[in-house]
Amino acid sequence: MNIVLGITGGIAAYKAPDLVRRLRERGAEVQIVMTASAEEFVTATALQAVSGRAIRSNLWDKEAEAAMSHIELARWADVVLVAPATAEVMARIVSGAAPDLLTTICLATEAPIALAPAMNHVMWSNPATQANKAVLEERGIHILGPATGSQACGETGAGRMLEPDTIAATVCGLSVGKGEGLLEGRTVVVTAGPTREPIDPVRYITNRSSGKMGYAIARAAAAQGANVVLISGPVNLPAPPGMQVRMVRTAQEMFDTTHDQIAAADIFIAAAAVVDYRPTSAKQQKIKKDNETASIELVRCPDILASVAALDAAPFTVGFAAETEKVEDYARSKLEKKKLDMIVANQVGDDRGFDRDDNAVSVLWKNGKQEFPTRAKADLARDLIELVAKHFYAARGADAQPKLTVISGND
Ligand code: PMT
């Protein structure tokens, strides 16, 4: 994969050499294009050494333009990644202004563009930046992150650039051309994140799911050309571009929304941490702290995965199993009991699985399994989707008609 990596003038530019290394580890060729302000934060020498290619920065560099013009660069790219992406470069891309080599390439390329924003949290939440983000996403530009946490300026909030490994894994999973995806024209429904089961107007039962695993799976399916419907519990993640996203809160809402969408699904992947038990009746008023102890009667939530697998025209159904012990035994019994096609088993507890950027899983099916050691969820998701696609076609036939034939405008 040929990647043009645009580096702009944010403090996170110091992470660029590590990002280049991660991209090249995944087999990508990386051509760096720096803006003038980027050179305040990282040297061209360091970047040339780590990328193995001459750095480009100046649109009027006659020698460099003669060797490979900005148009040839725009055509060479399978993906244009801008990391870090400042608020200012986001505004320039929205407006179509192209005063420098990087924004000229962004205007001239037909390849997917991905931006990894990095800025102070107040700049990120500024209405102008948020409006620019919305316009960019509407145009199909991938906004990767940002993360929330402590910032170089000493403040804390949303605006931290995602870690280089996560950016590299996500970008390398972007589909590099229409019509080439394993799941072209297929519909994939994915559930992600936790659910929230109200106790009273101010309290609820939930769990530690961040949605990262399910969102990575949805992105990976979209990168393989699928029409993706992501059904998400409450999470602190931006809606991934290029798919339908349905936000829900309770297990019942997730159940209802899944069944609204499932008829069109070729594949269903249940990565959500759906709460198993909810209060039999949520109180209308806040429960007062009158007694030393309190108890709540709980009732089972609807089992979304089992209900989908039980459908007459069930999609190819992939469940998850989050277990703290006997992981594969419990997962295999769920595979059989719920009559699933595949199940992704991951060990949780001791800070594993939930709310982190990596995971380790074993994928089980009737006559086999495949293990995936700990790696970035974006990487893992890409491999999971490839494995699911392989088994889907083996089960349904490679020429099986898609459930939902997408009639594009020019058909
Ligand atoms: O979201 P992250 O922070 O990235 O964390 C990822 C994860 C740990 C949540 C994910 O990898 C994972 O394991 N998801 C499944 C968690 C879960 O609820 O596992 P379970 O063994 O309790 O449920 C088994 C399966 O039934 C799951 O596919 C679940 O989506 C589904 N289920 C469970 C209960 C219910 N009422 N309806 C369901 O569909």
C-alpha cells in the first residue's frame, strides 16, 4: 500500500517517525509531505532516515517536481494520511484552499483520505472545528480519533492524536479501491459497546465495554466493501465514516434495532457487551438512601445473538464470548447451544479485553479454531473480517446472492 503521510505543525508531529515505522512494518511504502510548520516539531532528516524516501514539502521545488509531480504523487497514493492533522489544515481541506504541497495533493487525489486530529481540547470542541469535522466526514474523509487524555499543554480532554500503532492498523485496513473488497455488496450488521439498564432516573447498570472492538470490526468490514450497519450502545468514540450508525441505550433498544436491520444482513457480528440482567422495573423517582442495605430484583434481558441465530433466514452469525475462565469451553458451548456459525472468545478480567486498544482472541467454529495473540484491535478486526468472509462464502457459496442488492444510481 502506498501512503502519502502529511505531517502538519502540531506537537504530536514528534510521533511521526514511530508512525512511519509502524506503517512500514505493515508493508506500506510511505512518502512524507511536511508543511512548513511541521518542521518546527520534527526534522526532515529524521523522517527521511525512517521512511527511506526523500521528504517532500515545497510545491515549488523544481527538482522534486521534475522527479515526481504533485499530481503523480496524488495518483501514487493508495491512501493520503494526515497525522497529526491540525485544526487549521482541517479548515483548509474543507475550503479546498491549496496553498502548499500537502493540501494540493488532498485536492488532487482520488484515494481515500484519513486525518488524525491533534490539538488542544478547547480547539477540538470549538464549533468551527466540529463543523469542519462534520463536513469532512460527510465527504467520506476518515477522521481517526482523537483520543481523550492528558495533553502536551498540561490540560486534559479530547484532542490527543491516536497512538501510532492504532493509526497504522486502521489506515492499513482501509480498502484501497472500490470493487476489490472481500465483502463488496454484502450487508454486515455489527453490535458494539455496552448497554445501559436504568435503575431509576439517575442510575443504571452497565459494564466496561468501550465499543473499540465492535467499531474496529465495523471499520474492517466497511474497508472490505461491505454495507455496514453499526448498532452501538453509549460509547465515547466518533461514528466511523462510510456506514450507517444506530445509537441505542438499553438491551431492548439494541434488540429492536437489530431486528429492524437484520433482514438485509448477510452477516451478523455481535461484539456488544449486552447487559444480561436489568431491573425488573426501573423506578420513576430517584431511590432515596433510607436504609443501610437495598436490593433490586433483576430479570433477564432479551438475548439478541440467540434470537438472530434462531431466525428462519438467519444471517451468517458470529458471536463473542467474554469469559474469565475456561474460555474456550464456555465459548464452544455457546457456539453449539445458540447454533452460531462462529464465536470469538476472549479472556477478560485483570484489565484484559475491555476498554483497551488491544485484544487476544480464539475464533471457534464447528470443526476448528484459530488463535490470534494480543495485537491492536484494528489489526485483529481486519484479520477477523477476512476469516469470517472466508467461512461465510464456504458456508453460503461464493456466488450466493447478497440479501440486499444495492442498486447504485447508475445501474
Ligand atoms: O468494547 P471493548 O471495550 O472494545 O471490549 C471488547 C469486548 C470485551 C466487549 C468484546 O471483545 C466482547 O467480548 N464482547 C462480548 C461481550 C459479552 O457480552 O460477552 P458474553 O459472553 O456476555 O455474550 C455472549 C454473546 O452474546 C456476545 O456476542 C453478546 O453480544 C451476545 N449477547 C449477550 C447478551 C444479550 N442479552 N444479548 C446478546 O446478544
